[in-house]
Amino acid sequence: MTTNSPATDATHTSTDWQVDYDADPIEIRDPVAEALGVLTSGDPFVVTYTDAVKEAGHSCPTASGAYRIVQLGLDALYPDDYPIRSVIEVQAAGPRDDAAYGVMGRIISYVTGSTEDDGFSGLAGGHGGRRDLLHFDAFDPDTAAPTFRFRRTDTNETVEVTYHVGDVPDGGPAIGNLQEILDGSASDQQREAFADAWHHRVQVVLNDDSLFTVEVV
């Protein structure tokens, strides 16, 4: 539905978020946006966790973990400057059809712009191209925990980020209310308890650096 479409309800001009996450944004430059005048040269796009939630369609420890994985990886690769799309290669340790790696890969691709063979090939001469910069099953990690590598194609510097998802708090008994929510039998109190427990877990992932390991490869 667009603003010109008929609707029985009032048209929304912003997302009515029911939760307010505390998470630092990610700033990243895009050479194509700069060349086409979308951004002033040198200025970054600002990507927030809620942007990642829009891409994924949900918020969970997997989505927030992916956001932190890419944030920590880019911070390590670019400690003193903005990261730049089109020179960031992303390598996932697991397969694309894995429940965790698939969701995480989509969010990390959204932030970095890095894609498989279906992505943007660049302006004339390949300027700003992001195709073939995302690879699944790219390496064998030392752990079963979700692990990604980020490589700067201009310097070949590479960092590896591991998400210790097994250390995320389980959320307690209120998490068990999900089935009643899905089948429509949950009370308002059950819904509220579930939401509080669920989003607390998400917030822990967004704030607790001990859940992640960042190493130079």
C-alpha cells in the first residue's frame, strides 16, 4: 500500500515500534551513493539496529547477533575511519541454507552491501561493485558457534568474529508463552511477560561484548 492507495485505517508515516533498543549505529560509506549525489563525498550512511530488524522482519538473538558481528568486524577493520562498501569481503563459516547463517548473512549483506553473484556489479568500470563479495561455507571454524570473517580487499586485512550464542541468557519460563501467542490463546499478561523476556535477551546481545570474540586472521 502506498500513500495514494485507499485504506480503511489512517496511513502510517513511521514505524510504531513497541520496543526501544539501545544500540550504537553503524556508519558506512558507499562509493556509488557518493558518485550519484545521494551522499556528500566522505559522508556515511547510518544504519541502526532497527534498520536490520526491518530487513529481517523480526528481532531476536540471531538478528541482534548478526548486527553485532558486522559492527565489531567493521570496527576492527576500520578503527580510525569509515568502512567502505565494495571493498569488504564477507566469509561465512556455514551454509546459506542454515537457519542461523542464512538470517545473519542477509543482515550482514544489508549493512556491508556485499553480495553473492546476484548483487550490484558497479557503475562504469565496476566502480562500487559489490558482487561476489559474500561467500558461504568459506572456511572451517574452530567452533560450532556462528563465525564470520571480514576482509578488506584493498589491504587484505582480515578479522574473524565469533558469536558465542550458547552464552546468551535463556529468558526464563516466560519464553514458553510463545506457543500460546502463536495459537491466539495467550493472555495480555502472558504476551507482556514474553515480550519483556524476549527483548531483554536481544538487548543483552546488543550490549554484552563478552558474547563475541574478534581476532585478526
